[in-house]
Amino acid sequence: MSFLARLGYSAESCGYCKDASTGRRTPNSRASYYLSSNTLSVDVYQALVDRGWRRSGTVFYKPDVLRHCCPHYTIRLPVAEFKASREHRHAINKWNRYVLGDEYIREATKRYPKSKEEKARLRNSFDLAAAVHESEYANLKRPPEPAHRFEVILEPDDFTQEKYELFKNYQQHVHHEHELEISERGFERFLCGSPLHRTNRTVNGKSQHLGSYHQCYRLDGRLVAMGVLDLLPHCVSGVYFIYHSDFDQWSFGKLSAIRETVLTLEGEYQYYYMGFYIHSCAKMRYKGEYKPSYILDPESYEWNPLDGEVRQLLDVKPYVSLARERRLKQTRSTSDTTPEGMSITESVSEKDDYFDYPISTAAEAAEAVKRGLSLFDLKVPGLMTVDEIEQDIRLDEQPIRLMTRAGLMTFQAQDLKSWGKGNMRKSRTFKGFIAELVACIGPEAAREVVIDYIPIPG
């Protein structure tokens, strides 16, 4: 069983935005809805990521895309359609040559000559999976011995001192964190001991791992890089990737993304999720280079190609939902203010005031919520409406777990005395508290979870 506890809606400083004069993070520039879970099924988390959620340790968050200073859009790649670019192929081949060494390549070519057919195939096509696995020690024909022994192992996301030392090096050299800001406890909370249940299931006759794992890269026995991955029923979700500063020159960012794409393909997970695409942040646009990528519409939860109209809209406005643009275009068409046949991109105003949403900034929204404004009235993009909850969810029967004198017990929401007095639009009532959480996680997840209710004093 999966258990969720609500943390609520709040604003905080953004790690991607910095003040140009000081280099420091700007305050209260992003807002998200948060919840926590110490135990969650992979099926529930799959439903959450397909509604724009992401996790950091046991904390799960759904950005308010509209009010975010640099809007975060969930991005995914259908791996069966992926074509490696020239830069991707170059990174793979460069690493393989380093691992194997010139002497091994020359000797192996003599000992194990390729057939004419195989040579022709290699000239005319690029086998991504074969190239990724080419330098792995277990796949090599020996003798001779390669210059380096390279191994990649998928293992449970447990804490080890070796992993922590790699993390510490990465945070210091890549994110420029001070040594005092890095701790074993922080690493363990962030990247180890996931709440996702590890399990296996059979897909097309093959065993498929599910849950959270560390993909460890070892060179001559040394841990040089590590990917933190959530393996879900329909995707591989990249949580974080770290590598040692000794290997800066080897484009491990590209190597890891390609390898995780191949893991997705070989494991028949279908999609590779690279987290959030941030069009306004130059450092995060690289995710769009893995084509064909799709981003999640924050309102309709449709997947739209990251090209054409979506990319053009992102170039001229911070918040983009094709579902909203269609709705606005229909409104304009009805009022004869938009010429017939004009595309969404042609009709969009660069100075969109988002009149259909109250409160424009994260800080103001968080303050209003603190004062008691319901998320339904705030109109967070993608949130279920009260009407949709009444139509699609039996909120009265939502399982609730709370502490009693007899210990933790599970009830239906309607069994609790305060339920009947509540109002879904009153966030400070028990019913409003539950309704907001359900509206954020969606009907699929709501039907599969028990909500831990922890009353807030006062």
C-alpha cells in the first residue's frame, strides 16, 4: 500500500535563477505543491510523473508552472524513435577508444576480423546499443586485454561511503558547494533509500526491474560516475547523475543520457524521462537535443512535440499550454478578434497578462494560500476542479490513516466527525485539505493511496 502525507503549497528561492549583481538566488521566485511518502508503489509514481510531479528523496513536488520564475515542463523521449546526433556518437566513440586503447584495438582487429557484411553494416548504420556496450569488459573478446576495465552495474540505491565521496567531489567541483554544505546525511536523504518499492515484472518474456537504483560506472575498479534512476512501468526516470572531476573531459553528461536511453530501450520501458525542461535556462535546454522529445502540457496533460508551435511559443512567453492557447483562440474566434485560419503561434500576444488566472507571482500566491485561499480559487494549472472531483472521485470513501490512542488506524474520510462540516473550497477544513491533495495527484493515484492525516497544531 502507498501512503502520502500533505506538506502543502509554498514558495522558495529558485536554484536556476540568480541575481545578476550578486550571483545569489532570488527569493520566493518559484512555487510548488509538496507531499511526502515513505512508501510508494511504482504504479502510483508513474501516474504522478505523468501529471508533472518529481521527487527529491521522500519529498515529491509539483511545480506551479504558471507562477514559476523559470517554468519547468516534464520532458520525455520515446526511445524507439531516438536517433543519436553526431555529437552523441562522437562522445561514445571517444570514450570507447580511451577505455580500449590503441593497442587493444589493433590487436583485436587482427585476431577477430569482421566479415564483409558486418563492415558494410557498420559503414551504413549506427547501432546505438552496440556502441554503448562496446567497451564494457564483459562484452570484450580477449585476449588481448584492454587499456582499462570498464563496468556498468545496476544496483539498489543503498548508501556506501564510496558513493558519498563521489557525490562530495561532484557537488564541490560542478555545483561549487562548500565542503560544510555537503553531508552524508544530506546525500543519503537526497539520493539513497527511495520510498519506491523495488520489484520485478515480466514484459515480453523478459524480467524488468522496477523501483529505484544506482547505475554505477567503474573504471579499473574505481567508482567514477553514478546515475540515480527510478525504473517505472512505462519509463526510466533520471533522478540525478554524478561523476568525478578527474573525468571532466569525457562528456559524461552525454554518455549517461545515451546509456540511460539504451537501458530504457533494452528494458522495454518505452520512454526516457530527463526530468524538467527549462526553456528559459540555457543550461537546461540541452534536454531538447535528444529528439524527438515531447513536453507535458501543464493543463491537459497531453504530450506535445518540442518543436514547431510549442518551441515558438516558449520563445515569446514564459508559460505555455497548448490547451490554454486553443481555448483562448476559440474565445477570440467567437468574438471575431482573430482572423480565420490563423495559427496559435500567429495569434498569441507576447504580452499575455494571463487574465484567466488570479495572482501572477509565486510569492504572492504562497502568501495568499497562507491566508486561507483555496488552490481551487488560486487556479493552479492542471489541478482538478471541484466539479471533476465530485464526478470522478468518491472523496467520502478516500482512505485516511491517522494516529489514535490505539495506534495508527485507517478510516474512510466520511467516518471522521469533522468531515461533514468541511468544504472542499475551504483549505483549512479537513475536507478542503484532502480535496486539494487529491486534486493535485489526480484520480489514478488517489484511488491507490492512503492519506496520512497529521493535524497541524493551532
